[in-house]
Amino acid sequence: MRWLPAALAISLTCTACNGPDSDLPPSYRHVVVPAERLRSGEAIARGEALYETHCALCHGERGDGRGRRSAGFAKRPTRFADPGWRDRTTPRRVFFTIREGVSGTPMPSWRWLSEDETWDLAAYVLSLAGTASPGDDASPGSD
């Protein structure tokens, strides 16, 4: 029984370290989120152009998950216009998903985009729900 307080303290400490991005691969957990860029109208406009070229076919022109190519998918593409989705995600997670894709789904990796282009695309995607400023939940490690 003497070990119980120590085990409880360790458990609580580890639980406190679990932030919203704690399940991302280590190389993405501490990526610096460019909060100013995510709020920039210019970045959002550049991201919109990338979205129209690379994403709208599946995710829909308005980010509603009803793109022309999505009809045969077993799982509907993410609906970026859904405020609930926006509340459940973080800029770092969006960056990771764009860069790495989603295994077992039609969502490809877009690693060939530059880091700046990836953040611009993330800024646009995060803006589609229109509920919060995209950099609001940037979390520690943000600028």
C-alpha cells in the first residue's frame, strides 16, 4: 500500500501532460504554430487557392464534406465548416493531417507542399467553420 500515493502522483502527472496534441507523432507535438499567419487574410486567401485545387473535390467547395469525388467513400470527408469539428481540432493536428494524410482513408499525404503552403492551407481550413480565430487554440509552442 505504500506505493499507492507514489503511483497516484505519477499517474496524475502523466495525465496532466496529455494535451490535445499528445497523440501526434513526437516530431509534430511541438511544431511551432504560427498564430499570426493563421489569422492573416493573405495566408487564408493563399490557402483558399490551394484548397480549391487540391481539396474541394473531396471536402466540397464550402468545406461541407460533399465534394464531387466523395460519393463512393466509405467514410465521408471531414466537414471543415462544422463548428463542432473546429472545436475538436487544433492547428497542429490540421498541419499534421495535411502533411501525413489519414491512413486507411482516401485522404493523401500532401508532404510536397512547403511548410508555408501547409500553414496557409491550414489557415483556410480552420477559417471555414467561422467560429473562432484559427490561432486561438495554438497552445504552447506557438508564436
